[in-house]
Amino acid sequence: MIEAWLCWLTPISGALLTPILAKIDHKVRDYGAVAFSLIAAIFASRLLPVAIEGITIWERYSWMPIPGAPIFVGVLVDPLSVIMANVVSWISFLIMLYSLEYMHSESGLTRYWFLMNLFIGNMLLLVLSDNLLQMFFGWEGVGLCSYGLIGFWYRDEKKYWVGTYPDEYPPSHAGMKAFITTRMGDVGMLIAMLAIYSYSGTFSIPELQSNPVWASTLLESGLLTPILLLMLLGPIGKSAQFPLHEWLPEAMAGPTSVSALIHAATMVKAGVYLIARMAIIAASLIPVIGFEGFHTFFLAVAWIGGFTAFLAATQAVVARELKKVLAYSTISQIGYMMLALGAAGLAADIAEGLTASIFHLVSHAVFKASLFLASGAVLHVCETKYMDEMGGLKRYMPVTFISMLIAALSLSGVPPLLGFWSKEAVLKVCFKTGDLALFLLSAVTAAITFFYSLRMISITFLYPKSKHLEELEVEGLHLHEVSPIMWIPYSLLAVSTLILGVLGWFVEEAFHESLSHLVTATHHLEAVVEPHGAVIDPSIASMLASISALIVGGLPGYWLYVARRADPRLIVEGSPILKAIWGFLWNRWYINKLYYLLFVNLPIALARITNRWIEVGFFNGIQYGLSWLTLRLATFTNRLVEVSFFNGIQYGVAELTARLCRASRLLQTGSLNINMYQVSIILALILVILLIFMGVW
Amino acid sequence: MSLPILIQTVLTPIVLAPIVYLAGRKLSHHVGWLSFAILLHSTAMMLMVAGSEYLEVYSWVPRMGWDIGFKLDGLSLPFALNVAVLSTVIAVYSIPYMEHRIGDKPEEYGSYYALYLLYAAGMLGAVLATDLVEFYIFYELMLIPSYLLIARWGYGERERIAFMYFLWTHIGALALLASIVAVYWVTGATSIEAVKTILQNTRIPFQLEVGIATAMLLGFLVKMAVLGLHVWLPHAHAEAPTPISALLSPAMIGIGGYGVIRIALGFFPQFFKVYSLPIAIWAFLTMVYGGLMALSQDDVKRLLAYSSISQMGYLLFGISSVNMLGISGSILHYLSHGLGKGILFMVAGILIMQTELRSISRMGGLASKMPLTAVSALIGFLTLIGLPTTSGFISEWMIFGGVIRSSLASGSMEKLLVAVLGLLATMFTAGYGLWTVRRVFFGPTPTHLEEVKEGSMLALAPIIALAILTFIVGVFPAPILDRLTQTIMLSSNLG
């Protein structure tokens, strides 16, 4: 399967060649970059037969020779990776095509194309890897590229800031926030990977699947659940799920094409992909160690997904910036994908949950890419990021309006668009878990989704022309549709969501057929939770829920924003409760503020305190104290010991000697007789002493 | 008897140092190229025999049984390679930098490069030495030239700081000497291999082992500047002339880690197994402390110095695992920290040359003025952060993999907790790294930096060389890893 290797190698090589191509000519560089992404997409298509036949191809070569637990570099081509590779590469290609026009007047394009291709290549590496460590290379590579691309306008000119005063962030800050937040999750993931590696001696996904010993050992020591939850942190960060979701709203600081790439094709989908992989691994281990071992994990995935979907949807309702609505909706929709994967385990039907999740992932990729690219066109024309400074664009940008409308309806799950089928699939598997709270939460979220989609489309396209636009027109700007090279990609995507939607039921079946090859092992297994499908058929329940959600969300949305029977602003102003809710949502449930306090202000304050008191105060203090003490001791020794004592002794001895000399001079009489007496007395004394010592006496 | 190859690596720079000194009077700053050639020769000689284990032994004081030997095996290779490569490329980097620092005083270049060569030779000798006495001599030889280099061409209160540096590391060296004497007294041998064999086959009282190992460990840990013994490092590394900072921090201090692994751990594995948890905690505290301190710095070189303290914590952390994976990770971490921090100190030097500034708060928006420097800084920090495809990732996952494996193997939950906390502490690296990049290179350019130009090619080329190396090691670690893990497995019976 040389195509699988080339699929991810092509964009990466393309990225590395970009600076060289730029030396030739900027046209060569731009078209070259797009061509590389096209080649990758063609390679990905050549893998499609694998997905259709439902087979798995696994190739690997030696990479790191760790004794006893070697590490390989390889590709794993199976239905899941092939579907992912195709979504990633084709949508990325369209985004690259769009960038040709969208970015053409920017400077720093060599950097742009380099990072874009590297981004695509790393994402493809991620989905095609056969082992966790190699996947982590792609995983972090995606993170790095997003850091570079979100902060693309690194000079932080005021017009590129995101947010509304006082919560405004410059692009370089947003890039850093994305990198650091996602990395927090990655740390957990790395711990889990390393723990699994120390038990199993391998990072390889097929080997982890086929050898259940590692999982049962972990289960026995009670570590399986903690490790799976740590692993989950990685996807939570990368896919912007609660509690690591706060980076994504600011990630729109980059060019809109970048947002499209992050939200639709790459990055945030990586987390869903990894959890899908984990679900498949779990599916093949469940026959050996049972559902109980994975229950907490799936429960966490489902609830994090469900809660995040709701959390983000509520924030989208009050957002002012067009791209921010889309950003919140991404977080929310990814939540649905997580929910489906969690529900897969809870409902003991991995195949169905996996299908729902991946189906929704594909459908989201299509409509979200369309929405982002179209919103880029709108931003381009209106020279503002705020929806309330747009309005009335339906007349001037009809193609964009229709594309965005179709995509937004697909996002809301309006039949017969693709989004309807995929969301319905998620609700169905959710219903099968028997957890009614979860099911209701996701239905409510669906209603909110339709509400904010209508709000977004209306304010942008249907409202009367804003003051801002009128001023621009006075200044000589005339509102116009963008060039075909920009609208072709997003209208094409909008049409696809329509066509695929009409065929929706068949598409879903095809996905199910293909993906269920991966999880054959879990068919006909006893579930932990008894599904209460006996009362009501899940298909009917989910269909009913979808439709009622559309009515519940759609009617007020239509009444307030499309028909404009009442001014929503006045309604909120008039009610203290609504105002409080509005403030709560506007401040992102205060989670963002809390995080800045805990993870930015606190560490910096701690660092300052440590510097002031421990480093300078204590350690340097001790050092200076010691040197001061040493010097003092030296002076003291000099004065008391050296001068007083030793010198004193010396002088004393000298004095004594001198005195002795003087005294003995008295004996020096010069008379031989007296001397002889002295000698004989001394000799006698010596003799006596000797005799005493010899024991004679 | 092997061919005299490694002896050339170590002794050529020492023998030629006086010639460089004299040549400096005539050649002025061009004498840097002569030093570069000498060190290139040393590196080339070493690479010639890097293919397999290589040993040279020369008799020195036969009556005492002292030999001079040089050994290049899987363990010393990463260290020797790092020292050789760094000192070679930084010799080139010194040319523009010292021209900026010394200016028009041609007589000073000779003494700078002569001391530089002695310093490099000291480090090379220490990592290749096979005998404890020989090791100690080279260990001290690193100290004296670096002391003079700081005292003469440093910044700020350079003489006082150089003296402080000398005192601290010398006290560490004395503790080491005491332990070497004790080892000699116990075993009657000074050859590292011989001592190891004797200690493996004879039981010595554990109290004695603890005493000797503690003294030895303290001796090495002063050099590594772990928490509590670190006071000298921020001063010395911040105020040394930048090329010397780029050797002190990336090359020299990690040699303490080499000593721990080759000598202390080789002699007293039992000590490390017993005290694994306290060592891990000490290492963890060092990681966090260095990271926190780096966050609070405004002087770019001081920030890098504290970051080095933190990174030495990682090295010690890997050692505390006392298994093959963790120790191999530590050794690779020495190499990847060397590459990353080497890049970063040289970047700091370029900032000093081009802007005359060291204060981060006075910089900003430099990416558009000096794009290559900005990319280099990012690569340097990403290597420290441990991003995959840089060598930093390979070493980081191995270190933490090792610690996690050892805690799971021993069933010690405390140790697992420390491992998890340790990985969380890597967030500090990401924090101060990316924040620094942002504050220096991104955002609007202040007016006083409008005229700043990109650094000279001569200053950038060494950085680019290291950046390429970090990616090569990060993507294709096998050539180094293969021999490293083999040696570690064989030398200390670690699973």
C-alpha cells in the first residue's frame, strides 16, 4: 500500500519544498502547494476500495530499536482510516484552492503554504498511523501547525484581534492558548500511552487489539479506567471538549481558511478519530474482559460529549462575531460525535455508535467547511467580524447566501440534508443507551442549534443593511459577490450536503456496512445497560426527537429573527433573569475567566513570589550569608586566634627565652670550679633517673 | 593496542592551545577559524571510531596503576558527540560574537580561543575518561578555563560571579574527590571498569556505600545545579560571554549527569534503587522550581539559565527510574537539551548583538526583522518542550516511560504520582517557552527596534546546523538509540 505512505508523505514533502519553490516564483509556490494537497487527496481516493471491501492492510518497518519492545513506523489502512483520510484530504484540497484567492494579497505566504501543507500531512499521518507513538507525531504536528496558523498575523494588528472589549485577544496570544491548552490534554494522553506501553511492550494498534493481556493486567490492578480516562484527555484537548474547550473560540484569530481547516477537516477531528480507535480496540477486548472494564470510560465520553454539545450551543446563541458562532457550533457538534462514541459503549453496540459518530463527522466536515469558507467571503467583503455590522447581504452575495443557508440548515439537522441523517443517527444510538437524561440533553441541544443557526443567517443576510456597511459604501466600497475560485469550493460543499442528504439513508447504510467490519467481535454481546427499545423503537424515537427539536428551536428563531415580530434585544433588556442568563452565556459560563485566573495569573504570581522569597530571599540569602559569615570568621580568627593567641604565644615564648637567657647569664660565672660542680650534680641526677627507670631502685 | 585516535580528539586542542594564543596576536579574530579547524579535527577523529565501541589505554603512573584511557561506547557517544559538535559550531559562532564583545583589541582573541580550546578539551576528556583520577583531572580542567572566560569577558559583576562559580563547583569537585579516594581505599583500583567489577563481586557495608555514593552524587549534582545546589548557575550562565553560556549550559552541566550514570550508578546501583523515590522527588522539585523561576525572568539569558536547571531535573528524573528506558532517555535528553539550549543561547547572543538588549520586556515584534532567528528560537523551545520530530520528544517519552515503568514494576503509587506530576510540570516549559517567543518576536515592533537587522550568516549558520541535528535525531533516533540501549543493558544489568 504505497498510496497510504505517499498520502501523508506528499503534503509533508510539499511543505518542505515550499520555501524552495518560493525562490523560483510565487505562482509556482502557490499552485505547487495546492497541487500537493490534490495529489494527497488522489492517493487517499485510491485507498477507497479498502473501505468498501472492509479489509485491513497493515505494513510497518523498524524505527526505534528499544530492546524487548521495539517501535515501528507503519500504516494501518482500514475503513476508519480510509474514510478519515478522504475527508481530510479532499476538504483540505478545497480549502487550499479557496486560499489561492482568499490569501493572495497577504504577505508571509511561504509560511502560510508551508504550515497548511504540513498541517494536512500531519493529520493524514495521524489517521494512517499503525501505532500510538507515530500517531502522536502527527497529533503534535497538527498542534504546532495550528499554533503557527492561528497566530499567522503575528504582528497583532488591532484588526486581527478576536473577541469584544474587554475580552479581546491578539492572534499570537490565541495561537499560544491553543497550543498550551491542547498540550495539557496531550500530557495526560502521553502518560496513558506510556503506561500501556510498559504493560504491553507495544504502541501498535493492531497488537493492542489482538493481545488482551495488557488490558486484563491493568484491569486487575485497577488501573484500566484511570489510564483510559487519562488517554481521553488528549482527545478532549484536541477536539475542544469540556473542560479543555476554551481555546477554540479564539482559534478563529487566524485567516478564515485556517479556521475552516481546523474546524472542518483536521485538528478537532483528530480527537474523535482517536476515541473511535479506542472504541474499536475496546470492542475487540470486550469478549475477553467484558463491558464492565470500559463502562466508566464510555460513560465519561458520552457525558463529556453531551454536556459540551449543550454548553457550546448555549454560548453560540449570544455570540456577536460570525466566526464565533461557527466556532461554538463546532465544539457543540464535536460533542455529538463524542456522545455517539460513548453511547456506542453504553448501548453495547459499538458498530452503530461508531457509524453514527463517523457519519456525523463526515457530514459536519462538509457543512462546516462550507460555512467557514462562506463566512470568510462575507468577512472579506464587509471588513468586519461582527454580525451586527453586516446585514442585507442576501441581495449582494446570493451564491454565498444560498450556500450558507443550506449548510446552516444541514448543521441544524433539517431534512433532507445530510446533517439531518447524521444527527438522527447520533440521537438513535443515544436513545439506545437507555439514558433518558442524555437523550433529552442532546435533543435540547439540537433545538438550540436550529435557533442560533437561524439567528446567524438572519442577522448576516436578511437584516437591514447596517450602519457600518452604509458608511463603507459612502467611502466607495460596493458590496459584491466574491470571485468563483472562492465560491466554487463552498457552494460545491453545500450542494454535496444536499445531494448526499437526499441519499442520506443509503450513505448511512454504506458507512455502517464498511465500519462494522472493524467491530465484528462485539456483535450479539450482552449489554450492561438493558436498552428499553422494547417500549419504543429507537428509530422512531430519534426521528420524533429530531423533528420536535426543529420545531422547538425553529419557531422562536423564525419568529424573532426571520419574521422579526419582536426585538430580541429589548426582550433581554426587559427581563432581569434573561439579562443574567445572557451575561452568564456571554462570559462563557465564566469558565474562561476562571482558567485565566488559575492557569495564567496564578502561576505567574507564584513564579514572582518564588523569585522574590525563595530564590533571592532564601537561596541567594544563604549564599551571601555564608560568605559574609566566612569573612567575619576570618577577621575574627585573625584578631583573636592569630594575633592574640598564636602571635601572643610566639612573643611570649620569645620573651620567656630572652628572660631565661638573662637569668642563666647569672650562672655563667666563668669559674671552672663552679662549672665542674654543676656538671657533676647534673651527671649524678641523670644517673639517679636512669637507675630509677631501669628498676634498680 | 588501538590506533591513537581518541587521544587526538582530547589532546590536540590542549597541545595547540598555546599556538592559538600566539597566533591570535597576528590573526586577531580570524584565529577563531583556527580553533574551529582544531575542534573539527577532534570531532572528525571521534566520528571515525564512532561506529562501534572503541577503547585506547595509555600507561601513565605504573606504580600507582593509573592509566590514561579513552573510551567511546554507547554511553559516552551521545555526550562526546554533543560536546564535540557544540564546541565546534560555537567556535564559529564566537567569531562574530567575540568581535562584538572584545572589539578592537586584537591581543585578546588569542587568549579567548586558547582558553576556549582548553575548556572544550576538558569536557571531551571527562566524558571519554576511563580512569577515576583521569576523570577528575579533566573534570577540574573544565572549571579553570571557564572561570577565566567568565571573569575576563563576562558581563555585570563578572569577576565576583566567576569566583562564585569557581567556589561552588570546586566544592562539588572536592566532594567527588573525597568519594574517589574512598573508592580507591575500598577497592584499591582507579580504573572505572575495574572498580565496577570489584564492587559487583565484593559486598561492602551498605552504610559505607550510602556514604560514598552520597558524596559522589553531591559532587555531580552541584555541576548539574539541582535545586538547592543551583545558586551559582543563573549568575554564571547569564553573565558569561554568550558563546560560553552556550557551552556551560548545554554541554558542561550535563556532564554531571554523565558522572552520575557512568560512575555513581555504575558503582552503586543498589543505592539508587533504594533511594529512587527521594531522588525522583528532588528531580521533580528541580523541574518545577526551574520552570517557575524561568516564568518570572525578564533577562533572556537568565531565563534560559533557569530553564537549564529545570531541564537538569528531567535528566535526574530519568536516572531515578534506574531502568534501561529511563536512563537511556536521560542520556538522550542531555543531547537534545544540548541542541535546544545551544540554539537558544546563540539566539540570545544574536539578540544581544543586533539589539544590545537582554530585557524581554523591551523587545517585541522581532519576527519580521529577523525571521531566521525567530524560527530558530521556536525550534529551540520546541526541542525543550519535547515536540515530536525534535530530539526532545524522543528523550522525554523515554524518561517518563522509564519512570512510569519503574513505578508500575515496583507497585509504588507514590512514584507513579511523581511521574504524573512530572509530566504535568512539562507544561511550565511550554508556558515559558512560547511566552518568551511571543514577547520577543510577535506583536507590534517598538520604535527603538525599527532599525534592527537579521543576525549575520556566521552567527546563524551554527544555529541552523544544530536545528537540523535536532530534527535528524528526532526522526531517526535509531543509530544513537541502538548502541545506547545496548550499552546500558550490558553495563548495569538493568531491565
